[in-house]
Amino acid sequence: MRILRIAPDIYPHVVGGICIHAHEMSKEQARMGHDVTVYTASEGIECAYEAPSGYHVRNFKPFAKILGNSIIPNMFVDLVKVQSKYDIVHAHSHLFFATNLSAVARQLGSTPLVITNHGLNSQTAPKWFQDVYTATGARFTFAAADKIICYTEAEKKEIINLGIKSRKIRVIHNGIDTDLFVPSKDTSFDKKNLLWVGRYARGKGLDYLIDAFNIVKSRHSEATLTMIGEGPEKDRIVQKINDLKLDNSIIMKDFVPNSELAGLYQNSSVFVLPSLEEGVPRTILEAMSCGIPVVCSSLPQLVDIVDGGGMLVPVKDSETLADRISEVLSSSSLAEEFRENGRRNVIENYSWKDTVKKTVRLYEELV
């Protein structure tokens, strides 16, 4: 099968959930024998090349960037010309201009379009803009797709509420490599290392994370926090860390290769994700697969996933976030319960190979 993937950026040139998802999906589909090409707009890479993982990349130079979103009319021109050569066009996230272009191109051609929803709301756009866009651009983009992939039933309901027909939406869980992300053989619970991995954006709730960590430090003086990622809010968060004199307890890294992430999780006591908006982040699944308790925001689509493997807290609530983290750090029996339940849940329900197989079967229904 000839597959054309549309992704705003691609790993490892840009790090983030969608980028890694698109890379891993393309890599596994290429391994299965499919001919995969990725259209992207990553800065600082070649116009065209073959990735070591066996898929092809066509990179388009953005005309401009708005709210971190690449405006790429040249991709649209090329897409209209070549889409008929592919069996499937698979675009990722309606929040990106590249996916909007795919929706317009679908109206001009006959190649089926699949769109994966990676969360309904933007973590960077102002709320007023998001509300206007959801009622217009998002609705149009989803309506143009032949099939929409959601990770959970909660996300499916959100899209149905936009007026999209239920029959167009397929729930296929997100997944990760449970052979790579495995628990540490060291089961001691004397560590008090917190971990956050993501993008420095307002929607990630990082102010609440830093405030919560400041409280945790007052209770557990030896606690540390490792933060992995980049983004527009990083300088401001660094300043906040310095103002609170937490810089000696917080380790910050821009990038850790995906192959080395498992070791990072294994050396952690709690994975913390206080986001205001999310899809189903791979990071939570990776942490649980490594047997690391999760403390995260109580977002509807995360409730069933985290159940038994960690604790949920209200958004924008630093004190409760700190309380729940402290509970896990103070109770080895609770941590062990979360470790076992989280790992079991991911193995049984969130296998990456299963995700890819179900996605390919969806393609086959449309071809």
C-alpha cells in the first residue's frame, strides 16, 4: 500500500508527541512492507531524503509561522498534484495548517483521507481563537475526512458534538513499545525523583508543576525534578525556577533520544503531567509501561487510562498536585500498587503494534 502521511513536524528534528507518533507509525508501516512518504514542514532539514527507518520524507519550507503553526501553501500545490498516486492520505491533528490543506485537497481528489485527532484543543492558541476555529476550521477539516481516528470514546463524543457523524469516527487506542519501555530491575523506593516530559507551552500547566514542586520540596528536601523538552514558554519557566531558588533541584534537558527515554523513566519515582489540555499523551503510557506511578490532570480521556496506575488531580490546582505527589513518595506500598497496575494496563490495552495493525486495517476498508 502507498501511504502519504501529513505531519506538522517529524522526529527527531522536532520532539513532541505528534512528531514521535508520526515517526513511529511510519517506521512500523514501512517495516510491514508499505511504501510510506511523510510530508512535513520541519525547519533545518533537507527538502527530500529517506529516513533510516525506511520511509521517505518530503520537507516544505514554511511561508510563515503563526502560533507555531507552519503556513505552507507550496505543500498544498504539491499535494493536489500527487495525491492520486497514493492509496491513502493520513494527516495528523486538525489543529495544524497542513491537515487543513489535506482536507481541502480531499475535496479536489479521490484518495481517501484519514485524520488522527491528537486532542481537540490547542495548547498555545488563545481561547477565543480556539472557540472560533473549533466551530469553523475544525468542523470543516473533520467533515472532509473519510475516517477520523480517536484514542478514546471521550474524544469521539467531543467530535460528534461538533456535528460529525459517528460512523466516520473509529476509536483506536494510542500505544507504545512495551518491549522498549520496561520496568527497572531495581525495585527500591528510596528515590524521590519527579519527571516531566513535554513541550513548554501554556497548555501544559507548567506554572502549577513548579509551584507544586516547591511545596513538595518543603516536605521532601531530597526531591528532584527532571524536565525534558523545549518550547516558547521555556525561558519564562526557567526564570520562575530561579526566582523560587529551585534551580539546584531541577534538571533541565532540551532533548533525550527516544531510545534512551526508558532509562529516564526507570530512574524516576513519579511522572507528573499537570496539563490543561491533552489528547492521550504517549508519555503517560511510557511511564506506566516502565512501572512509574503517574500523577496527572483529571482530563476525561485520561481517567480510565490512569485508573489504578496513578492519581488524578483537578487542573490548575498546585496544592492538590503536591499532596498527591507526596502521597506516592511517602508510601512504598502505594507506589508498588501503581507500578504493577500501570504496567499491566499498558501491556493489555496499549500495545503499539496493535495500534498500527488496526490503523492499517482501517486503511484497507477505505481502499
